[in-house]
Amino acid sequence: MHPESSNPSKECQEMFALLSQYLDEELPPETCEQIRSHISGCAPCVEFVNSLKRSIELVRNIEREEQPAPLPAAIREELKAAYKKMLSVRRGAPAGC
Amino acid sequence: MVSASLEVELARDLLAGKEEAFDRFVETFRTKIFQYSYLMCGHREDAEEVSQETLLRVFESFGQLREPERVKSWVFRIARNACLMKRRKSVFAPAQELSLEQFLPRADHEGGEIRLQIADWSALPDTQVLRGELRQVLNQAIAELPEIYRSVMLLRDVEELTTDETAEVLEVSTEVVKTRLHRARLAVRQKLDDYLRPAPREEAPAARK
């Protein structure tokens, strides 16, 4: 990011909008190359991209300690009954449906 | 973690009437739906209800699943709709747009060098599992995202759905998914960055005794 004043340059701002797609490898090869080449020569961009990458990693590895309570037997029966009903409707349906 | 192909296999088995797949399907999807709903709704009791309601709806309409390959996005679409039915004002505030500009970092010139006004991320512990306060900050950052951004981030980065699958769940274009995901990530990065910055040196008035 090459700021004229205290704000990032126009080029940096354009890259900024595409950083997630860049990290997710969802950009066309030429755009991807353009960003890679810009970033490689721009220390502030490297710093920012690294912090964004780290932040995404933290979200991806978020520890989900919350577990649902054991499924009550009555609810399991209700779900099973709904499944069986669906199957019987399906089996009874005319061919092709 | 259950691979996508196993989920598809379970869906195929259920459609084929193989009842032995039932328990495995419930076990696999119930925890996923619960955890997704918990992060979406912010309330344990809502998440419990959403996971039960979703599974009931799933089994009632399983015959409508034309493509078992899409079982994951199909189930999450039902779960998301169930979450929206539980709307609570605090977590489903009116849609608020996040702009890109608000997350652009500012920079300073320091001795001829450009320095971004961001925290030192290298200070973060190099572990995959977050502990204590930092984990709370992260959960809070996700919970505070406006719903349209939170749902994209949970599906793409937490549940690891593809961009196409996420677009299917949310019934929006893939471009919208990409735009919202980027803004959600920038917002969370910003919150973590604020947390990682050293506290101002000035003592709080209450501390001066």
C-alpha cells in the first residue's frame, strides 16, 4: 500500500476489494498474477494480507465446544416416523415421480 | 470431520430406503445444524429447536431432494430459514451494509517508510486452538456481524461450503456471496486487530487512587 497521504493508493484500494477472492483462488489467472506482483513489492500490503489470512484461519478453526443436548427418544421417534412416512409416500407414488 | 461424499452417500442411502442410514444421518447433521444455528441465533435454546425443526422438515420432504449431491446446501437452507423464523431483535437487526472503505487501513510515514496502522499480528499465539479471551473476541466479532454477512461467513468459512453451495443456501448470486464474505472477513479482522493493539498507556480514572 503506497499512500500519498495517510490513505492507501488507488492501486492498493483496487487490490483491497479482491483480497478474499485472491486468497480463495477464485480470480482469473491474470488478475491473480497482477495482485501477486503488486503485493510482492508492497510491504504494507504483505502485512495486511498476512493479518487477513491469519484472521480467516482463526475463523476456520473456531472451536465449537457447544454440543447439542442428547436427542430425546420421543423426538427421534418423531423424526423416524416422518422419514418412514416420506418413504411410504415415495414407494406408493406412480412410476416416474 | 465428515467428508462431503459421506454426506452424499448417506442421502442416497436414505432415498433408497436404507433405514440403517437414518441414525448416522441424524448424528452427522444434527451437530452441524446445532452449531451453525447457535452461531446464527446466539441462543442455545433456539439452536436446539432449530436443529429439531430442521431435521423434521428434512425427513418430511426428503423425497423432494432431487440431487443427493446437494444435500448439504439443501439442509442448510432449511436450517437458515428455521433460524430466521426465530428472529430476535438483538441478533437479527435490520440489514446493515458494511462498506469496503470502512475497513481500509490507514498508514503513516515513519522515517521514509510506510507503516500501516494495524496491530502486530505476529504476537498471536501460534496455535490452531484459541483460548480464553481471544476466543471470546472472535465469537463476539462473528455474532456482531449483520445477519447477511454472518450467514455467508458461517457457511463459507466455518461449514466450508463452496461459493456455489452458499449461493444456493442463501438464494443469492455467487458474486453477492463473494462480496459479502470479503466484507465479513474484513470486519472480523478489524475487531481482532482492535483487540490485539496495545491498550492506551493512560490510566483509567478509576485506577488512580
